[in-house]
Amino acid sequence: ADAAEWAASAAPTSAVGSPATHRTTGTPATSRTPGETRSLSRESLAAADSRDEEQFSRHEDGRAGVEVIDAGGRAMIPGFVDSHTHIVFGGDRADEFEARMSGTPYAAGGIRRTVAATRAATDDDLRTRVGRFVRELHAQGTTTFEIKTGYGLSVHDEARMARIAAEVTDEVTFLGAHVVPAEYADDRDAYVDLVCGEMLDACAPSSRWIDVFCENGAFTADESRRILAAGAARGLRPRVHGNQLGHGDGVAIAVAADAASVDHCTYLSDADVDALAGSDTVATLLPGVEFSTRQPYPDARRLIDAGVTVALASDCNPGSCFTSSVPFMIALAVREMGMTPSEAVWSATAGGARALRRNDVGVIAPGARADLVLLDAPTRVHLAYRPGVPLIDAVWKDGCRL
Ligand code: NIG
Ligand code: FE
């Protein structure tokens, strides 16, 4: 992973096209007088707020359609690429989280509760909720995101999840193989047949990827291989949830299938690390899960030192990790997983793009999409150095201010 690829992107001045789509209100930061907000009257706080609305100045530079933004010394980075989310679902599982914080261990069985709530939600409910998550992602600097199905687990409900996800992203993943739903508990073979047949047929038109949760308590190695092969036969590219709750075959299966990514990678043997290092499969680490389940963090340092490409993603879902904050993942990766700040930011941008086999996002480069995040900080290091602080000052997607 080459953090230098976009290091030049921290330059303070950047040109962004399509000025007509940009907001033009606000006062440039240069008009501020040092010390003028010291008196904490209500009026002076309100005035300071309005000055802080726009912390950079802009002007046309004479070329048609080009606006120059003086970032005033702030760092600009590529928009985050969150290559793993589950943001179409009904209900939440705050009670489960609360019990976990009192010692009840995480078990993927809670997925069935979200399946029940998702089936009960109308399309409009799901649309409204996903719209809120999309705004949440954008506000935190994420400009490209993947969404998985996996809380429908019937032909009808998986297909509507896939359709609703496809309304907000091109990166939809069919995850009918999340767990075996309760009604198939006594006949898992019939469920795998359904996933590989009718359910896949219904979801493939809205999906780019197929995923399987290859783990004890979810799907076996043989089932996982069969499901990925069925998806590939319908033109869906493979990705895998694996090695989350214990050692297992997820990584080996992902590498053998040339999966774009194997996600979680918390429990890895030396053979798993070697296999990843010799492959084009990205190891996507999801440290919010370990934070929210009190499990051990994956060892990012071991992977990077072995030459594995590492991505960071949120895994935003109601069970194992209910946050959509990529800056939070960066802070965790640096503090808990041995990554440097530059590595962590690379993994959350270019690394995420590689996990989606994309080269048009996650970088600031000629020909790439103008997905840009201006930080309210002088360097990207501050994303880890100032955890929990809202440092996302402005976001552009495809050259348009969000
Ligand atoms: O990526 N591991 C499987 N699926 C999700 C968790 C889903 C849930 O608990 O609802 C994950 O962690
Ligand atoms: Fe997940």
C-alpha cells in the first residue's frame, strides 16, 4: 500500500468544477479578527457560528467552470470509500448492545431479529431510513459506499432490499447467505438451494457482488464455495465475510475465488496471511465491530508487514457495529491495530476502492472522480489524533458540494 500515492493531495489549494452547484454563502475565514469571539454573549456566539459556516474562500479563476478554493492551510483528502455496510434494515438492537456491555457475548443469532424487523418494514420505511444513513455517511466524509442485503432472507425481502440499496449506490452486494433464517432451520440445504436459485435470480439485476458469511453458525466452507460459484455464474463478483468469530476457511475460500475482499479477518493463521499476501484479495478490517463487541482487534500491522492490501470500513449494521463513522475506524485502527495515521487514511480511501475493484475513487488524481473532503485540520494525522471531533469541513462528490 502506497500512502504517497495521494500525499500530494494535502496541498492547500484545489480547483473544483461545476461552481453552479456550490453554495456561495458565508464569509471567508480571512475576515476573522483574532480574539473577537472571546466575549461569550449569545450574539457573539451566533456571529461566530455564521462565520464558521464556510471556512474557506473561493473565486472564479477566469477559466470557464473552474472555481478555485483557498483551503486556508487545511488538509484535503479523497472522500472515504466505505466498502462494507449493511444500512438497509428495520429496527435496532440497542437492548442486545446493552446486554453485551454487561457481559453477554456477541452471537450472530441476533441477525434473525433484524430480519423480522426488516420484513415488517415497508419499502418507504426502509427508504426513509437509508436516506438518513446516506446523509450521515456524507456528513462524515464518505462519498462511496457499498450496501449489502442480508436482512430479508426471503426472495421477496432480499429483492426489495437490493432494489432499495441500488437507488443510492452502484455497489450493492447480495448477501442472502447471511444466516439460515428460522423457517429453514431444519432444512438448510433447501435454503442454500433457494439462495443459489430463485433468490439470486431476483437479486442479481440490482447487485454487483455476492457475499457469504463463512463462519461457524452461519455457512460452511462447502456451502460458501457453492454460493459464490452460483453468484459468479450470474455475473456477480465474490466477496466474503470470514474469520470474524474464530479461525476458519473464509480467507482460503475468498483467495481461491479471487474475491475482491475478505472482511473481518480477526482470526488469521500464518497460512491465511501468506495466502492474502500472494493474492489480489484485500483484507478489509472492521474495527468498529471489535469496539462494539469487545472482541480482540485484528492485527493490521502483521498484515501490512506481510504485504497484504488492507482496507478499513465501517460494517455499519444494527448488531455488531452501529456506527457509520469512517473517521472513528481510522482512530481505532491507529490506536488499537498498529496502523500509522497515513496507512489508516489510505486504507479508508484507496484501500476501500481496491476492495471494490475501483480506481476512479479513493484517490486525488487526474482522471479520478472529484470526491474530496476538506478537513478542519492542517493534516490527515488529526483524524486519529483528535478522535471523536467533527473534523469534516466540506465534502464534494463528483465535483459537487454536498
Ligand atoms: O458483518 N458478520 C456478519 N454480519 C454482520 C453482523 C450482522 C448483525 O449482527 O446484525 C457483520 O458483523
Ligand atoms: Fe458485515
